[in-house]
Amino acid sequence: MIGFSNHPLFLFPFSFFLLNMKIGIVCYPTFGGSGVVATELGIGLAKRGHEVHFITYRRPARLSAFHENVFYHEVNGEDYPLFEYPPYDTALASKLVEVVKFEKLDLLHVHYAIPHAAVAYMAKKILLQDGRYVPVITTLHGTDITLVGTNPAFKPVVEFSINKSDGVTAVSDFLRDETLEKFNITTEIKVIYNFVDFDRFRKINKDHFKKAIAPNGERILTHTSNFRKVKRVEDVIRVFEKVHQHVPSKLMLIGDGPERRQMEDLCRQIGLCDEIRFLGKQDAVEELLAISDLFFIPSQSESFGLAALEAMACEVPVISSNAGGLPEVNIHGQTGFLSDVGDVEAMAQHAITILSDDHVLQTFRKNALEQAERFDIRHILPQYEAYYEEVLARAMWVED
């Protein structure tokens, strides 16, 4: 047993009780799902008294305000003529060693396997030379497994670093099953679902804002993404084109990315630019969801569907594809509708069904909220805390 002399533990027969922990969180500081979940998780843990240290190359997008018990450590690379690309992996590993050592962290929780799980393993081996074993938990989020991770350039390292993690979680049953199918995994993968913070995502009165978008009482349809091909934003616009023929409506497109230019061209081609608003990246997306009547997520692949969950927390029904983990979030015929990827006709008909009748819309709103409440952060945080305790208990007797 090594490295736990400073750990705040009390060991009792058949149980393991943990006081406040010092947790390092490694993530991408972007608007993407993995960065959002990691940031919200860290903030939630800090509110519960744990000390949370974010370690990344830029302050995470949702870490915009001061939070007690939250610390941020920036990873700085070094430009040198020999390097075609700055060696971020090496800089991150060195920063992890530094923060674990001097902040006396109890564990590292890395989000998105590439390259964070492998880098954390390197840092763990370096720290072991000083007699300190810091357990690493890896959370798999989606494309690190379903897309990037299966690339032959990364697959062996991803597989190795997952198996060398002290704990592994996935954000949906679908993603766990995909990981086990695509990789030779010898460690258990625990499913802990993504979550939503109802202190932030909830329906609030924004009628004045709604009138600015829909001055004549039109229905407001919304989509948010990073405008990559996998999100199928063109399907959103094609569905809206059909819905608009039957229901007076407006479309809000939130986010930015490589497909935005083409989507702007498409709305000009179909003559609906006055009805479609490209709003770009938004920090306060919850205020836009609060005025929405329907949310679209027709993705080709989704490991979970966090954007859909946040919409449902704001009482917005969801029209989605049936890809990946979306059926675990959006319940067909109750919280919205599921359709095959690319089935624009079915999605449009489902949208018209919900939007054409106020009573039907209100029923779907109620059901969406009830489903979202299952994923309340207050229910999910204790699952992570319990898993941290389990991993720390095992790590006390592990020497890698």
C-alpha cells in the first residue's frame, strides 16, 4: 500500500467513508458535451465541499464565474522550431504531476480518452517514483470511442490507457456496449449518465424575449450543435421547411462550426432566411431554450444527447434520430419522437403533430420535464462520489 498517508479516509468493516476530496479534472475546455459535463460536474462537486482543480489549456467555457473550492491550472505548451506541433501531451503530463504533488490531489478524473487517459497514466507512473499512487478515473464520452478512438493511429493507446485506468465510466449504456465491442477491454465500465443542473436549466418567463423572436406568436423551434456533418444540421433546416408550410414558426440555430456557411447558403436557396436565425455560440443557452417549443437533434451519432436533456429540463419536447444513446433520453411518443437517421418526412410529421395542438404540446412538455428530472445533477453527483470512494478504496491496495 502506497501514497495515501494524507488521504482523509476512515476505514470501517464493510463500508468506506470519505470526507471531502481533492479532485483533479482534465477536460477539453470547449462547448462540446465532454467539456460541459466535466465542468458542471466539477462545479457540482465543489458545491458539495470537495476541492476541485481543473487542468487544461484554457479556462472551460462554463467556468466563467468564481466558485468556492474551484481552482484552475493552465497548461502552457512551448513553441520550439524543432516541433512542428507543440507537444501538448508532454506539457499536460508535467502539469498533472505538478498539481497532484503540490495540491495533494486524491485522484484524477479525466474526460475524453484521447489523449487524457494516456497522459494521466504517464503522470501516474512518474508520481509513483516518489512513492505516491494517484488513481485515475477515465470517463468515455462518445467520439473518443465511436470515431477517433477506433482510428488505427490511436486505437492501441486508447485500449491500453482504458485498461490501465483505476476506474472507467461511460455516459450511456450504448457507449459502454460500443466500447466493449470495439476494444479488448479487461476492466469494468460503469455507466453514470450525463446530467442537468435544474438551477440553470428550467423554464422561466421570457415572454418579452419570445416576442422579439416570434412577434406574431409563431412556434419557436431550436437546434444547438457544433455544426459538424455528424449533427446533420441540413436535416434540421429541411424539417423546418416542411413544418413551416403547416405551422407558423421560427427556427433558432445555436452554435458554430464547419457546416455553418453551407447552412446559411441553404436557407437562402429555400427562401426562409427571415424565419431562420443563426445565433452562433451562446453562453446562456438556457434562456433560448426557455422560449422554445420544440428541439431538434437529428444526429447521425450521439453517445447520449446532452443537448436534448437540457432542452427537456426547460420543458421542451424533442424530435430526434434514434441513433446511439438518444433512446435512453428521449422516449418515443412521450417526451418527443424518434425517427431513423435522415428520415426528414417522419421528423416533420412528428413535429407538426406536437405543434398543431396546444393540449398535445403541453402534454409533451410535462412528460419531457418528468423524464429530465431522472437526470437531475442532485441524483448523479452522489453516484460519482460513491464511485470515487470505491476506486480510492481499491487503489489503497494496488501497486501498479
